Amino acid sequence: MKKNLGTIVTVIITLTLSVLGFILGGFQLSDLQLSTLQILIMVCSISMAYCFIVGELTTNNSQMDKLWSILPIVYAWIIVGKSNMNPRVFVMAILITIWGIRLTYNFAKKGAYSIKFWSGEEDYRWVVLREDPKLNKRWKWALFDLFFISIYQNALVLAICLPMLAVMDSTALFNVLDVIVAALLLGFIILETIADKQQMSFQTKKYELLKQGMSLENLPHPYHMGFNTQGLWGRSRHPNYFSEQSIWVVLYFFCISAGVTSYVLFNWTLVGSMFLILLFIGSSMFSEGISLNKYPAYKDYIHKVSKYVPYKKYRS
């Protein structure tokens, strides 16, 4: 009940901040911002159509997963070009590019990309969802693919990049606060890199042992539980999710350093990072439901380890 209350409170806060971003921050675009946004929407619309058509024709619904780390780089450099190399926007684009290259490389190591661009390893969650009674009819899945995977996720990826649009014609000089925000954002990219590396190392070793004919319960510690409890994963159930959400919230802070917010904090582009948090709430609940069904010890892990923020170490 306590954990459900925490989720409800988080949802209420994120929705409230999103609304306040529009009401207090206003929705006013300069001619430069409007012309740039039109280009971004065009790219986003093409991606939506691609993800839906290719996903339906190939039954591989990880098309958006492949583009998740690439599209922000595209959006970032379009904005840089339209801003005449605004220093703040340039720094934001560099950081997004570092994030995107790292995440793309990490996803590629999992077999997500192929010479045949429409193929590659599909995210296991789509496989599980297609078997859900609520979605296992062809037409139901097609609607889910269209509205959630192809339209909503593409729109969300564009939305999380929009703080760059908000600051592109700001006349405020690059300042100390910008340096602090950039350093913080880079720190979360490094944290996410460490979390992903620890998870991949654990899972690779686990499956190597399983291929040797050993059963899961007979694997040596800590692999016998089936899920990672080492390193950051011993202090947070989703250190990668925590880092990912933090990266885009911190990117929004450039709006504050650029002086394009109202009432100190609010700008309409806040909505992107807030809705990303909502997406991860649902994604983490779904993935944890799968883990609870697969691994008996996961229930104990949930009760002892923070969902996102790493702090108290897990004791089995």
C-alpha cells in the first residue's frame, strides 16, 4: 500500500508540474522557434510512420527502441544549426550526442541492430505484451502499436528535447549555472553507463553458466537469484531508469540558467521530462511484474531496495 501511495503521489506531482509549466511558463514561440519546431515535427512524423509501418510488416516492434537514442541527436543538431551555433545549445547538443552514442552502442551489443534495418533483437517486453489477453488480437495490437509505440513514444522523444528549442534564441550569456548543469548531466550519463555495464556483465555471465547445463537455483552466488543485486543494482532496482529520467530533468535546467522560465522554474517544455517519468513508472511496474513471476527472491528484493534512488545496500 505504501509503495502504491508513492507511485500515486509521483503521478500527481508530475502531472501538476506539467500543467503548471504551461500555465505559468506560457506557450509563446518566436518566429525562429516556430520554424525550427516545424522541422522537428516533420522528422517526428516521418519516424512515427516508419515505426508503425515497419513494425506491423515485420512484427518486430522494436523499431522505436532503435531510434530512441538516435532521434534526440538528430533533433539536437537541427536546433544547433537553426540557432547559429548558440553556445548553450551547442553544449546541450554535445551532451545529448554523448548520451545517444553510448546508449546506441549499448543497445547494439544486445543485438538490436542488423544490416537488415527492420530486423534485430526485439525487446522482450513487446513479446510478453503481445500475449496479454487484452492485446493478443491482431487489431488490438495494431492499435497499441500505432498509438503507444509509434505515436506516443515518438512524440515523447521530441518533447524531452524541447528545452533546447526554448533556449535557442536566449541572449543570456553562458554562465556558472550552465557549467553546473552540464557537469550534473554528464554525471548522470556516467552513472547510467556504469549501471548498464554492470547489468550486461551480470546477465552475460548468468547465461554463460546456464548454457553449461546448470539450473538457475544451482548457479553460484549471486547468479542463482536470476537478477542482479551487485554494484548499483544492490542499492537501486532501476539505477539505469533513475539516471535516464534524471538526464532529461537536468537538461530542462538549462531553461533556468538561460532565463527563459517564469516564476524561477516554469517553462512549457517541462512537460517532456515529466511525461518521461510517467512512462518509466509504467515500464518499471511492468518489468517488475515479469521478474516477480520468474524469480521467487524478487519480492524480497523489492521490499529491501529503493526503486530508483540508490542508497541502502541490499542484504539477502
